[in-house]
Amino acid sequence: MKESFSVFRLNQRNTSIRTEFLAGLTSFFTICYIIIVNSSIIAETGIPFGAALLGTIFTSCLGCLLMGLWANAPIVVVPGMGVNAFFTYTMVHEMGLTWQEALTVVVMAGILFSIITFTPLAVWLSNAVPTALKKGMTVGIGLLITFIGLQKGGLIIANEQTFVSIGDLHQPKAWLTVFSLVLLTILYVRKVQGAFLITLFLATLVSLMANPASIHSEPTSLSLAGYAPLLGNFVLYGMGKLSFWVATFTLTMILVFENMGLLQGLLEDKQKFPAAFQASGLSNIVAGLLGTSATICALESATGTQSGGKTGLTAITTGGLFLLSLVFIPFLNWIPESAVAAIMIVVGGLMMQEVQSIPFTDFTEGLPAFITFAFIPFTYSIPNGIAFGFIAYAILKIAAKRAREVPLPFFIIALLFMLQLGLHS
């Protein structure tokens, strides 16, 4: 049996089949909340919820297999928080793309991302964009996810005078969101493994106790026939729209920088970075073709590596467990929106930690980063926030007579963002 796993070089990595399996199991229970959360978010585009579930599961399974076999790395690849918000709330709701066009954007961005990973463009882009703006993007997306979570959970509502105000905390949705949020933060701070999954389970239990009638609601459909329309949605009719290419360009930038940063932090063996980066690029092509939003190398992979996972067998184990989760789909419609909202709020808070890496003492670095993460939630637009941040950075460096500190490619990217804003308006 050990010979069949020789491709993972377990002995060289000083690990075992048992250790890798347990690490994969740990990673799965830490990240499996993404099945519900991602499906709930992309279903707001008009994609049937049951089909969104299948797309999320199949993409997560194949993404993990690709990472495990291509890069032999213990990294979990799933549809990402932040990019799923970009998919639904920016590409579809703001830019007016159909979900079919949005899936085509994911495929195109995956192709461009993959080209970058297989060429020197990866180093070129990494060196061109300053760390302050990369961190500002992550913080801004985290704030947007938090804002959306607060809306979904009924904790904030629209207000004509102040735009937003606190919701009615006496409503079941609001108090269940507060309960889920308190529970999740306690579990997380206590470092309980599977905190997100436990929160989903307990919040669902409380919801069913408060409203037993929901137990008899129609189960989520596990229909391959209903899922078929999501497969291979590579539509050409949307490619004539400017918004299509703006979305493709922005999504590519987000995927390149987010996956690059995550892999640099997650991989213990840095020699695996090129292959892992390539696998993350290829997985995005798979995501679009299988009918879901773009994928990232999940931060939750750290729980698997901390449990001893060192090879691709960890990722493959997690991928296999995603496939097994199909058995539980009929019961997933019992999970309340409030539990999903609480997870979005906490994930947004975790993404905020990147603000510590922004050098605010340097005004030419700190202010553009601030503009980036402030404009993303306040304009309800990821590409607009990024564009304003890049343009501000270029202007401030020129004004401070420090333009030589900035690589020429950055000014080209900033010019493209300026053009995007001009055409968008």
C-alpha cells in the first residue's frame, strides 16, 4: 500500500499516510463551511441553490486533487470568500453581467492567471505592485464581506437619512445572527477546531427549535439534471461589453495577488511555490467551467499543516471528503441565513488583520492603502476601490518626487485603472 503512495514522497517529508489523512480531515472540517456560504452568495445571481451547492463541491474536490497531484502540496483549494462577493455583488449586481457571463469571466481570468503562473509575468506583477496596496485590497474585501454579512443577518438595514442604521434586534433573524456571532467568536478565540462547522450546526439546531415547521420544508434538490445548465458556460455574447473585460482584468489581479500572498505564507517548503501557484491558476478555469465563483488557496489549509500535513495527500484527502459531503445536501436548506451571515462577519474581521502590515507612517504608502480599503465597501465595488488606490499611489509618489521608487509597470497598471474609471463613468 505504501508503494502506491510513493508519488507523494512521504518518507522524504518525514510523514505517514495516517498523519496525512488526519491532516486532510482536519482541513476539511475547518473549511467545509464554504459549501453553504459560497452557495448562498452565488445563488443571489439567479443560479439555483442546489446547483450552486454541486458546483461548489465539485470545484473544491477537483481543486484539491489538482493541488495534491500537480504540486504535491498540502494546500486546500476552494471557491474563495471575497472573490465570491466580487462575483455576485460586483460582476452581476453592479456591472450588470448575467451569471453565465460572470462564469465566463471566471474562466477567462483563470486562463490569464494560468498564463501568468507559467511565465515570468508572475515575478513581474509581484514586483510591480507595492505591498501596501496588496494588503489594502485584502482589508477592503474583508470590510465589504463584513458589510454584506451585517445586511444578510439583519443587523443593519437601509435608512433614507443616514443610508444605513441598526436593524430590529427583536427580529428572529437578528438575534439568531447575534447568537451565531457570539458563539463563533468564543469558539474561535478558544481555538476550537471546526469552529465554523460547529457554529453552523448549533445555529441550525437553535433555528429548528425556534421554528420546528422548517424541518418539514422541501429539501434541497440533488439533481444532476438541474446542475447540467451550469456546466461549460463559456458564452461569447458578453465579450463585447466593456464591463466584461473590466471584470476579467480586476478578477485576474485579485486572484494573482491573493493566491501569491497566501501561498507564500502557507507553504513550508517554498520550492513547491511555482507548481502550487500553477495549480491555483488552473483550478480557476475548472471553477468557471463547473459553475461557481473563482478559487483561492484557503487560509484554513494552515490547520492541516499544523496537524502534520506535508504532502499532496492531505489536499487529496480533503478533496475526497468534499465529494462525500454530497450525502448531506438534502439537509443543508435547514441552515439559517443568520449563521452564514455570522461567518461572513468573522471572516471579514480575520481579513482585517492585514492592516497591520500597512506602513501608515509613510503617507505615500498609507493613504493609498486607506483609500483602497475605504472605497471598496463605501462604493460597494471592489474594482473601483482598487482603481482609486492605484491612482492615488501613483499621484502621491510623483508629488513626493519618489516616482523612481515605483516600477514602470505599476504606472501602466494605474493608467489602465484610470481609463477604466473614465469609461465606467
